[in-house]
Amino acid sequence: MADKLGERKHQVLVGAIEDFIKDASPITSGGVKEKHVHDISTATLRNELSALEAMGYLKQVHTSGGRVPTILGYRYYVNELLKNINYDERALDDVKKVLEGRTKSLTEIISELTRLISKAVNYPTVIYMNGYDKLIIEGISIYPLVDKQALILIQTANGYITNTINSSANLKSCEDASSYLTNKFSGKTIGEMLEGLEQNQEMIAEIENFKLIVDNLIEGLRKVLNNHNVNIRHEGSADLLDESGETSEQTKKVLKLLDNKEELVKAMELEKDQDDLTVMLVEEDKYSGCAMVKAPLCVNGQAVASIGVLGPQRMNYAGIASALKVVMNELNGRQSDNKKTTKPNKKIDMSN
């Protein structure tokens, strides 16, 4: 991690990067002096910019042109500026409405959250659901369908999960299975239910009359858990294509990453016990120049999904982090007797 700069260099670098994020104009001593530093001479300011360049925070694209931030400069900016995130919860009121939709399927909720965030920040947004097994069961209902199938509906505090299984069981067997599973596993996680059904010999004897339904339920849930749900919204992608120069090349790489599900899943994986925002800046490989602001979505203290906003390194980190914080705090606040979070966790980490 970069060392803390002196006050003047910090002011110059932060102001310069903020201006560059806004309009992509090369950083010049005249521009910085006009907007951010008024009490020093232009010559002194040129020396400060030269020093920041020598330290690796800025670089000159052309010998006679202005400077642009380096990845080291962006890292410094993110670490320093995003330590204290100010957000207005009113900016994403629709998020609260979505999270109140307990009657919606979890898939619908995830899709709608992704759309709202992407629309709010105007960048492509991804939600990666990889924690169905951590969701707590409130009830299980099984209904016979035609063509030897049955509908499974698992109600959780965050929406319901549906799955269709192959089963020719009659209504009585479905009702018995629903009642047994709800009584046995209400308040437990889906993962705990699967483990119990597969390993508890006493339980296996108890479900003898509707064992086929349970076996198919287990098989169906295993498929759900293995097929990681990746939801992508492209609101903002068209605007990114209007960028020019270096940012345009970075944008193309962002769009390629969005089309590569395998690589995208890797990027969306959370670190162990991650409970706050991280910012990933890709320096090397075929996606160099891309950036992602990523946050865990937690239920009862357990991360069940990650949400990420992708863009070129010259993107609005503060605005994106603010929007993600709204979702994190609103979701986490509903896990504790529906009390709203009053103080946001302001710690921001940086990962490479």
C-alpha cells in the first residue's frame, strides 16, 4: 500500500484525480491551481506534480502533454477517499421496496437489485449468488403437478426459492413431506437441512413414506447450489462506449470480462470472512485497466452473494461505493429484528 503523502501533495493528487475522473482531461498545473490549490505559485505546483510523477502516482502520456493517474495513484485515491463514505439512503428508496418483497422469488429480487444499482451508478453491475446453503428456512411447501412432477417452494426471510422436481407422489405424500420438513428444519439453513437428510439414519427412517420426494428435493437443491447464479445488468455500458483514448481501451476489456462468465465468477468471489467493500484494480493480464467495486451481501452475518460494479479505472468510485453501502446496510439492517443500521461500517479495504 502506498505511504501517506504530505498534506500538500495529498491535496494536489486527490484533486487532480477527481478532476480526471470527471472529464478525462490531462492533469496540468494550471488546472489544479485554478480548482484546488490557490496559495502556491505555478512553479511550485509544477514541482509538486513532477514529484508525484517521480513517486509513481502520475505519468505523462506525451512529453509535452499533461499527466494522468497511474494505478498507484488510483490506489492511493481509493484508500484515502473511501475511508469515510457519505451516502444518502433516499437516493435508492426503491432498494428498500425490493428487499421488502418477501413474496417474491429470490431470483426476482436479485435481478431487480442488480438493475436498480446499475441504473443508479450508470455502470455495468453483477450479482453473484453463491450462498443459497446459508439461507435460513422459514417453511417448505410441496405441491403435486401434472406429468409426474412436483413444485418445491422454500420460504426464507429474503424471498423464496422454487424448484420443480420429478415426482409422481400424490397430494397426501406432498402434504406429509411439507409438514415434516417444515417442522424439522424451520430456523435452520438449507445446508443444514441437506446434511441432515443425507446423513441422519433415524431421519431416513422417518421419511420412508415420502422418501422419493425428499431424494428428488435433495438432487434439485444440489443442482441449484452448484449452478452459481450470475446476474448481469448492462445499464451504463452504452455510455462507457463513448469514452475515448486509454479509457476506451479499458472499456472494451470491461465488456469482454462481462461476456466471460468463468472469469467473472473468479472476480466476484469474496475473500474469506469479507464483510465490507473492496476495490480491485487490474494491473496486468488481458483485463488490465479494469476496475471493480465489490461488496458482500450478508444474511445473519453470512455472505450469501457478492455485488460488483465494473468499469475502467477512471470511474466514479465514491458514487458507486455510496450506492453499494445503501444496499449492504439496508439488507443487513433487516436481519436484526428489522432494525435499520444507523452507523455504516466505514472501513474500506483494497485488494489487488
